[in-house]
Amino acid sequence: MDFNLMVEITPLLIQAAGVTIDISARAIFFGFFIACALVFLRTARIRPLRWLARSYISVVRGTPYFVQLLLIFYGGPAIGLRLDPFTCGVVVGAFNIGAYMSEAIRGAIESVDSGQNEASRSLGFGRLTTLQYIILPQAAGLMIRSVGVLAIILVKNSSLVSIISVVELTYQAQRLIGSTYKPLEVFTLSALMYIVIIYAVMGIVEFLYRRATRYTFL
């Protein structure tokens, strides 16, 4: 182990880890709104809208994230869609996690006993009011942990954007290996940084879970 080299390259890897965090956070943020839209379409009374949402989710979940990334980045210009590598990583990540997240959110909502929805509606509450004050507070715990797992998977998958030359943690590690010929030291540092990022995400998820379920089961 060349510890002097590890100390020397740490700032470069930290900077690249910041790009990994940035691209993952943006994808999760936009993916959440995509997921909410898909949940709304899946529960819409108009059948074509439900079919459209189900088809989209099936396509995204049925194809690898890697293939989706290459399709949009290299195939997009054929239809006039030209995205820089970073933007492409965010867009593909958002639409990918949005599909998975929508199923996690929908499953959490449907896990709440349907009798509570019926009781709320019989008392005169509207659909949105029932969802906001009755269903979502009870579904929040399961929802947050499920979304948290998906967020961790997305952070790991973000390494794939290195294939389109986004200078994130994995891409920077590959560049450093090419110049130092020390893969053990470089990848050891990279792995440690991924672990730190993922444990930070787990900590945020656990904090949100405790806040969301603080009064739910009293």
C-alpha cells in the first residue's frame, strides 16, 4: 500500500465524490416528482392514463439502467435530443428511479387498511384530504424506507455514468489508475468514499423515518 499516494489523490477523489453526490441528489429530487405523477396516473379513473403509466413503469423496470443511459446519450441526437453527459446522467437517473419509486409509494399507500379510507370518505372528507391526513401519515414509514433503499441503489448505479465521461468517483478513479498504475490504492479509497456516501444516505433515511413515525403509532 502506497499511503503517500493515497493521501495525495484523496482531494481529487473527494471532488469527484461531490459530483457523484450532486448527480444522485438531483436524480432523486426530480425522480420523486416523476414518481408522484406516475402514482396519480396509476390511480386515475381514465383507463388510458393508467395504461400509459403501467407501460412506462414496465419498460423502465424491464430494461437495464446502463442500456437506458446509452440509449438516451448516444441515440438521443437521432431524434434531436442532445444532452451533455452530466444532464443525461441526471435525466436518465430521475426517470429510472421515478418508475421504481412510484411502485414503492403506491405499495405503501395500498398497505393502509382500505376501511380507513372508506370511513374518512363517509365522514365527508374528499379524496385528497383523506390521502393527506389519513393515508399518507400511516404509509410514510414504509414509504421512506423503501425510497431510501432505491436512493442507495441509485448512488451505486451512478458509477455507470462514467461510461459517458461524467467525471464522478468511478471515472476519476479510472483516470488515476491510468496515471499511477496503483489500482489497489485508488479503488480502496474509492470504495471507502462510496461507503461514506451510502451510510450518510442511510442516516438521512433513518432520521426521516423516525420523524415520520414519531406520532403514527401512539
